[in-house]
Amino acid sequence: MRRIALVNQKGGVGKTTTAINLAAYLGRMGKRVLLVDLDPQMNATSGLGLRPKEGVYHLLQGEPLERLVRPVDTFHLLPATPDLVGATLELAEDPLALAKALEDEGYDFTLLDVPPSLSPLTLNALGAAQGVLVPVQAEYYALEGWWGFFPPWRRSGGA
């Protein structure tokens, strides 16, 4: 099992597009894949043609994962719903809530598509992930979105 967060503070750099295509590719390679839409904008969910009433927020409230996932093409989606906005305050108190909720999910790969911010949703995704994939367009502001994750003293390599 491998959990990967797709992260960049800048919007529009291809996080969701990369997440959907990577999920489809890994699924076609015979892997069991779960794509988790953690963005309250719901782009991965709506981009896959879904408008569910339950999703990530309900998982964090204790609902079983198996009941919430939706099959899509060669992978499964844990969708976002509008009430995911409310999870931001709740997750600020427990940065490992998502990691606990996804324990033993049974997938070869879990891809976490996060919002373009350093919100509690993003921090929870980073707490649950074993790896990070940073989509970056070849433009200044997209690079700044990634670079912003590092404090100034780490950028130069000094202490």
C-alpha cells in the first residue's frame, strides 16, 4: 500500500488532472487504486461525472470507507462533497484524522488530491501520505506555490 499526496499551493497547476490520469493508469496496470478528492471545489469528483451526497467528510465522521467509494473506470473514488468545507475546522484539531480514517484501506495506491492551500485538509493529506507528488507548470507562480512550502532559511540550504 502506498499513499501519495498531490500538493501545490498554486491552483491550476494540474494536481487534479494528474491525480485522475495517474489513478486511471495505475488501474489499467492492474493495481487497486483509490483516488481521494480532498478539495471542497470537488473538481476530481465532478470531473468524473459524479455528484454524490456523501464522501470524505462522512468518512471523517466515522462512516465506513466501503460504503462511500464509487467505482470509476479502472479505479475507485472517495468523492468530495460541499460539506467538506466544514471539515477544515475539525481537522485543525487532529492533523492525523485522515490517516486514521484510511487505515487498512486495502488499496495498492491511494492518491490524495488536495486543495491549493496549506489548509488543515492539505496538512491532513501530508500526515496520511507516504510520498508527495508536486505538479508544477513551467511558470514563475506555479514554482512559487511549491517553494512556499519551505521556510526561507531552508531555501538557501543554510540553517
